[in-house]
Amino acid sequence: MPRFGYARVSSTDQDLAIQLAKLKAAGCEVIRSEKLSGKSADDRPELATVMQFLRAGDELVVVRLDRLGRSTRDVLNLVHDLDQRGASLRILDPEMTTGGDVGRIVVTVLGMVAEMERKFILERQRAGIEAAKAAGVYAGKGRPKSVAVEEVRRRHGAGEGPAAIARSLGISRTSVYRALGGSTDDRSSAPPIGSGLP
């Protein structure tokens, strides 16, 4: 069965090497890749190209379902297009194929879960950005440029744990430990974390 691989990352500074290596190891004869957002299937020319190659009996291979698309509708439309061509989809992580009815059901469920997870991530990012803005540490697009040390210490003194502080300010736990004067390599030397989560 001829296998065609498709790899995607969301931005130009991300690396495709791991996906490409896995697709080659899976026996893909042709691999197309791109560094573009997965918001819409219409904006991914390399995916459109690989879809044109597929014939009856062929298999489109992706490392993870979210590489194919962020929206359940997009993924299901692609699976439908593959069915119409007599081709199938294989996902390497977790290993499954749409070659049978059970595979199609599982892909549908995974697509819904992936879409929900993406929405949760975006909601957490928005909440972190709002908290960082309120604390005066948000520097526009991307990560905050600096950590408001006094704000971190104030929250910690009020009993908030490092994980909760990191989430609410949109910063890493490492930054929280630094602001508290503790070592990120030796958590035992970090200040007491109060009643919050570690």
C-alpha cells in the first residue's frame, strides 16, 4: 500500500525534523510538509498537493491528528475526501487507521477531543494574558518580557502556590521560583509554597 506523509508545524521557528523522521520510518514514499497554522484546510497548499496524489488503496499518514487540522469539521471533511478516493488515513500517535468503521469512529472522537483541548489552551492563554496585563508585565505578542517580582511574592505571601501564580500571570513556574529566590534545579531550596499546588 503506497503511503504519503504529511507534516505540519504552526510557525516558521518550529522544527519538522521529528515528524519527518517518523513518517520516513513509517514507510512514506512521498512526504509533503509546511509551516503554517492549521486553522483552515483551505490555507494549506502542501496538504492540497498530497491529496491530489492519492488514489484508491493509498494511505495518507500523519504523526498526530492535530497535524491534519484543528477543527473536527476539517478533519472529517478530509477523511470523507479520502473515502471518496478509496484511500485511507493512518495516524501514528496513537496508532490507528480509518481503513475500517471503528477507525472512522475513533478519528471522529479524537478530532472532537483535540478541538476541545485547543479551545481550553486558548482560554488559558487569554486568562494568563489578562492577568499579566493587570500585573503590568505583559509586553504585547509573545511572552511577557519581565516578571513582576513583587507581584509574584505578594501572591505567594497570600498563600498562592507557584503553579497557580504561573497560570494566573501567564509565566513559567521556573520564573516564579526565580522571583521567589529559589533554585529551579533544587526544589528543596525553594521557599515554602504555602497551601497552593506545587
